[in-house]
Amino acid sequence: MGAIAGVFGVADNARTMVQELLLALRHRGSNMRIAVAQAEPSPWAIGCICNEAIERHFLECERAVLAFDGSFFQQSNQVNFAQRYMMKGVVRVAARTLMSAPGEFAALSILRGRMFAFRDLNGLKPLYYASGRGRWAFASERKALWKIGLRNVESVPPGGLYSVDRRGIARTRVELIKRPPQRAITYEQATSKLTRLLKRSIRRVTAGIDRSAVAFSGGLDSAVTAVLAKESCETELVSVGLTGSPELSTVEKYAREINLPITVETFEPDCLEDYVRRVVWLIEEPNLMKVSVAVPLHWAAMLAAKRGFSIMLCGQGSDELFGGYYKYAKTLDKKGRKALVNELYRSVIEASQVNYERDEQATAPSSVELRTPFADLDVIRFSLAIPSEYKVKAGNDLTRKWVLRSVAEVLGVPKDIAWRRKKAIQHGTGVENAIRKLAKSKNLTAESYLASVHAEVRGLESMP
């Protein structure tokens, strides 16, 4: 884990300002190394912090500097090609090439006196931007930009390339996950190809690692992830929840069914308030749904780190691809197939801001990198083309995700897991209901309570 930051437009103190940005991000792992570059005199500085060898994340040559946060799952010729082009100054080609490589990253670069910013096409690694007071700044989290007095912060869009020079900032869309036409394939063909693509995806996300944890709920997505993972590396399941939560009553049984070791950790309701404060500070939002998902993910990453893992796999991204939420069934029944296809595509495109940024920030302090096989670009592009009839059926479909459930059976997932109805993580772990009870004890709605927590912790300089 790590972070990057950059400033353009304040030649006299750019280096100091970048160091201040990075210090605001020091919670993103332990034993951080800091590197900052600035040509003197120059209106820019960029830097990074990381746990690994600094040269893997910070490249300097006579013509260019590149700061990088994240991982490429396979150090392929494609990546080497892109890095060479980046250092030569062919930014658009390099950015587009890197965006299509298997991995998750955010990058800042200085070339010929211009600063460039971009991130992976899924937006799995966060990167934010703000301007004001004659300067432009980028950082891995919003709180760093708030710290130097910049308030109107926006997310750098996946597929977007930002460039800054003395004239200002330019935004260009260089790549996009396009919506493909629905394929004329049979259900069996769709099942077969999706199985192959998911197997290839898991090989990518586990390339070069000996062991990984899987955040396990006992549901379809985490079971598919776990069964795939155990074919590629040593795999252990981690499950968390509040004492008495529905999810924890079944996870050990399901772990035995898929023949994988599991570690379970329960949390008492009286400690929830402390974790809510921490998670609201980490994800920088008081949204009830986001906080209720982020808290158990934060716990799972803590548990994975305690077990000695640096990589944790999860099933995020599946519901958007295959219609897992009940809202998709309602859309189909009320508005028809075209509306369903549109909503599924929109959900995939918006997943970075709705899911991935939150998840990455919630897990970062444990120095555990979160990876998901469902965010593979080949899986996404094929899944978007699968006929929607194979995902959600008309008539109040309570099952949904039909084609993925068939894939699970092909992979050997037991039927009682493969066809288990979805239970969202915030409900299965008991977190959302507990937050509502906590708020009620203070005579507040959940939304008002979280807003008050956000107001309290937003100005803190370190993690609660």
C-alpha cells in the first residue's frame, strides 16, 4: 500500500507542500518510505510513500519523473512498453496502454514541465484533484487536499487524463469501458466462457504471490472467489461480524463445504462507535450504506493482516455485472429489459465512486491490498455482453445472477451456496442495523448521527 501526491504552481514551496500532503496519508500502511522530486527552480513537485522498495513506485530520469501507487498483476511486455513511452514523454499512448493492463494503480508524472495524472480504467485505486490559490494539487485521498486548504475536491475519472501546466488544467478522456451489444449466445456458452475468463482473472490477481486471504461471507461471490483462488495459491478465508450476526452462523459450515481453512473474528456492539468514527474518517463520507459496508471490510483487512496476509481477495463488482441487487429486478419489471441493461452498465461505470474507492480506503491502513477477480477488464467486457435474460428474470426475481450461479456449480461450489439468496454485507454482518440502533440511542437518525461523526473527525490529522 502507499500513496502519491503532486502540486503544480507554487515554485517556492512545492516540495514542502507535497511532503505535507504525504504526511496526511501516512496511515496508508506502516514503515513508509517517502520520496519527493522537484527540479529547481520549478513550479511543481511530486512524491510517493510506499512499503516496498521505493524504486518500484518512483522513477526519475533526465526528462521525466513518475510516481505510482498500486500494482500490476503481471509485469508484462505491455507494462514495460508503457513505462518506456511514459519516460519518453508519449503520455497519451502510455496512459491508454497502462489502463488496459491487469492491475490497479494511480499515477502522477512530470514530463517537459507538465504534470499528468491518471488511474486504472476501473478506478480501483483512488486519486483526487483540487485547485485554488494559484495551485493545482493531486493526492490519493481527499483529506490531504483539505489539509492544505483546498475544498472543492473531485475524483480523477477512470479513463481520464489530466494535464497541468502554467496555463491551467486540461481534462481528456483517453479510454472508456464501452457498452458492448448483447451477444447472441446460448446460456451454456455464456456459462462456459465466463468460467474460463474468471479462471484467467484469478491467475492474474494472484500472479507472483504464494498465499492470499479471501473476505468470506458464505455467499455466492466470495465462494466463487475462494474456490478459484485455492487453485492458484494457498488460500485462507477470513470472516467478521458483530456478535450474533446472521452471517457468522453459517460461514464455518460453508468453509468446510469448500474445503478451506477459515478464521472468524467477532466484534462486540459496544466497540462499534469507535470503528464508525475511524471508518468515516478513512472513507471521508457519512453515507450510511458506504459506512455499513466499509466497517466489516476494515475488520476483514485487520484480520487478514493479523494472519500475515498482504493480499485479500473479495467478490466486489459481481452484483453490478450480474444484477445481484433487488433494484435490478424492480427496474426490469417496471421499465423493461432496455432499462435494465442501461442500469447495469451505469452501475459498472460508477463502481469506482460507489464501491472501489471506499473499499480501498477502508482496507489501506492494514497494509492489505484488496483485489477482486470480477474487476478484470476481460470479465467486465464479456459480462456486459451477456444477454440480460441470463442475469435477471422477469416477475419479481428473488434469485438473480443466474449465469454466475451456473458458473459456481461448474467450479464445484456446493448448491446450497451457489443458489443461496443474496444477503448484503452490511446486513449479514449486522453492522447497518447496529448503526441505526446506536443512532437511536442518541435520539438521532442514522444519517444525522453519521453526519455529526463526519463533522467531528474530518479535521483530525491522524486516524482515530
